[in-house]
Amino acid sequence: MIPKIFYRIANNKTKQGLWYDYVGNFTGLIHDKYSFCNSSKLPMPYDPNIVGWLSATDKLETLWLWFSKEEIKQLEESGYELTIYEATEYKVYENHWIIKQDSSIIKVALPVESI
């Protein structure tokens, strides 16, 4: 596929996600520790067919629908960053984009204040 840019909130040091960890185990952090996020109401049920894929958006404007800038500032305190990926393996899954975890390249991680 043609390389495409995607946006996501990620903890690039721990590889810990907000719903799932790096290997696909449910953490529920978004529902507990980070319940201040509006997206904490999204259930993101487990699907074994997409383990190894990461939820992302193809437009920065769409990311703001998932997380406000204020929420991202709070998440930054726990090591989460606005991360821009380049992916060649991607697809629409239900209502959002997913990118292949092991082939996507982090282009840059930015503090939300810089946007």
C-alpha cells in the first residue's frame, strides 16, 4: 500500500495503550485512571482478529474528536504523546482506522502545545 500518515495518542516508552497493552491484553486504563477523557465511554471490545493493530486517525482534526487538547495535556503527564505514524498496512475497522503495529513507523511525537 501507499504510505499514509496517521495520528494517535501513544505511550512510546512503555508501549502501554489506553485500552490495551502492546500484546493485546485489555488494561481498561481509559475507563479507570483516565476516565476524564470523553473517549473513555468507548468500549473498544476485544477482537482477536485485530491484535497487533493500533487505532488511529488519518486526520489531526479527527483525533480532536477522540481527545481534546486539554485531555491530551493531562495524558502527557503520564507519558502519552501525540504521535504521528507512517503506515503502509492500514484499514478501516468498524468506525475507525487501524494501522499495523509492527510495520508502522513513528515519525515524530509532539507535545500538544506545539500544535
